[in-house]
Amino acid sequence: MKTKAIIRIIATAFAAVTILGATTACSKKDDQGSSRETHTNLAESTRKSEKPEIQTESTSASSETKPVTEDTIILRLDGMTTEEIIKDLWNTMNVKTGTKSVDYYENINMDGCRTFSKKDDDFSWLFYEGSSDTTCYISRISVFSGFKCDPTFEGPGNITLELHIEDKDFAFEVAQAIADKIQSEDFAIRTDMKSSEDSWNVSFQRDRQMCMLQVHHIGDYVISFDFPIDGN
């Protein structure tokens, strides 16, 4: 009787150990599977969160290479002669009635310059140079239909331009060339004032049309002027 009881106890203990071992093995297997599944889910989540950075033209330089034509507007003017700059500035005035700002913008060669944030419905852009070695560039182009800066040019209005030039002598040389070009368009000087060595204000008139040229020293020498456009 005692012998049979001992045998039953040993058998029961062996069965318990076997079940415990199987349970532990299954637990380890489940833990490993769970670990692999967690790692897989984490990797998948990481891949989904690693989205490529999207840059807009309002914060970065345009990377698109555009062909340069006779009508291309180049913003960075470094290395250009005064005559080449005048031609480039007058290229900005090729605006016909019905011209859309988005189409006009396609003709602008950024060449490393950047645009500030702007309203999508404006026919106007502010630019800043994208390199410390830029010494001469167009900083503003704004097209107005009358007094409105709409996304589509609707007939007679004017264009306002600004340039930044680092060198004083070259800035006044370009400004004088602009004044000469305006006068060649049958405008006469109405007022001509130099309040200091670093500033110049000139107004022009042709019949009832008027325009203004200004030079100011604000870090660089800033030349600003406007010119009428009829859209024909």
C-alpha cells in the first residue's frame, strides 16, 4: 500500500513538472512573439512618421531650373552691367491685360533668391537674397490694376520695383540709368531732390501719368520706382 502511494505521488509530481515546463515554454514563446510583434509595429509606425520635409517657395529657394529667354526676369543681378540691369527691369513690365500672377511668376528666374510669405491672391512678391555674396538683386515686384493688386491684371495700372545694391557708386549709377530710361519714354522730370549724399527723390510726369524714383540707404542702397503699364 505504501509503495503504491509513493508511486502515485511521484507520478503526480512528474505530471505537474511536465505541465509547468510546457506552460513556461509556451509563455516564453508568446513573449517572444509579442516582442517581435511590438518591434514590427514600432518599426512600421516609425516608417509612417518619417515623412519627407515639404518646402514651399515662400521659405526656400526655387530648385527648378528654368530656361533663360529674352523675356526672363532675373532677380540676382550680380555681374550684370548697368545696361543689362535696365533691360532686365523693363522685362518686368511685359504685362498684358488678362495676365495672371501665377503665369507671370513662371517667368521669374529665382537663381537662389527666396520669397517671403505672401497672399495667394496678390500680384506681388517680396524677395530676399539666398547667399551672403549677393550684392545686387531685385527685392520687390508688384503689379497693380489701378490701385488694386489682384491675381489678374485688368488693364491700365502700374508696376512697382525695388532693388538692393550694396555698392553706393553702382547704386547711383543704376538709379541714374533708370531715370534716363524713364525720360526716354517721354516723361519729363517734375521734381528732383537730394536731401543727403545717400538719398535721391525724383518725380516724372507724362501728360496725366506720373511716376517716382527714390534711393535710400537702408543697410544696402535701396532703389524703388514705379512705372505705368497699360496692358496693350
